[in-house]
Amino acid sequence: MKPERAVVLLSGGIDSAVCLWLAKEKKWEIHSISFNYHNRQKKEIEASQKLAARAAVKEHRVIDLPFLREFNDHEIKPSNLSGQIPSAYIPSRNLVFYSIAASWAESLSARYVVGGHNNNDFGSFPDSRPEFYSKLNRLVGIGSLATVELTWSCYERDDVACGICIACKIRLKAFSNLGLKDSIPYAEAFYDRSSYHHMLN
């Protein structure tokens, strides 16, 4: 059985290193990614490369993003933002990072994108808060096709998902909770798709 694949965002710091080793403990096939942006410490990039090598990841990539700059480095600043902005704030940084990681993950048929953040950042950086990642997860699910279509959950059949085993029920309930329709085919006779919510309660 092939291991699950994961893309790990690897900054070179402690938080991302912990995430890398958690992924390693799960015996996932790991693909790691780091981002080299304006005024990024070279030592951090070097640390990410050393960590990737020590963890024996399948592949490590460093992506250059020179347009990403700290807020105060921009010549033109949005007028609707207050002056109480942290000096290290980079507009939409994590949105850019995770979008790139999700794109790579989809091309790899990787099930997980993993990043490390801690609650010390919640007050200063809105794109580090749980609410941001909750909504980002939903957006990635809506915007990604290949990864979902390639996944398999059914315990009972190997030709088409049965829709009634516990794994199928959990999967369908997850899609239902997100207000989405699962893109894989199911055995036609097992339920009326318009009322499957009743079967999942």
C-alpha cells in the first residue's frame, strides 16, 4: 500500500520543523516547499534545506517570490488600513503560500498540505488565525478537482463506491457539511441523492 503524500510548508523555523517531523512520523511521502521573498533571511532558507535533507523528503523546492514585501516596504499603501500594522506584516502572505502549496499538492495527488503556526501570531497576523484556515480549506476543496476525483474511501467495493459503508457515509457527510457534491460516482441503487442527508445522521 502506497503511503499518503503531503506537502509541508517548511520555513526553517521551529513550528514548521515540528510539522515536518509529525508528517515523517506518520510515514507520509513528504514534499516540502520554502519561499524566498523580499528581505528573507538566507539562514532560514539554508535551515529549511538542511531540515528537508535530514528528514529525507522526496523533494524540496525553494520558490522565489520577490514581489512579496513587508507592508512598510511598499511605496503605495492602502489608505483603508490603520497605522497599527506590525512591521513584519506581508499582505496576503499565507494566502499566496498555501495557494502555491495546494496547487503542487493537487498535481501530486497529495492528500495533505501542512504548515506550522502558533497562537502568538493570532493578534497581529489575521492570516494565521484558525478562521482563516477553516475558510481556506473550504476554498481549496471547491477549487480543486483532480485530488478529490482520485481519492477512494469505500470499504465494500472496488469498482464503484457503495455509498452505504461507514467510510462512504463519513465521506458523504463531510461533503454535505461543506455544501458540496462529491465528484466520484456511487452505486445508483443505494440512495436517492436528493435525500441522502437522512442516511448520514
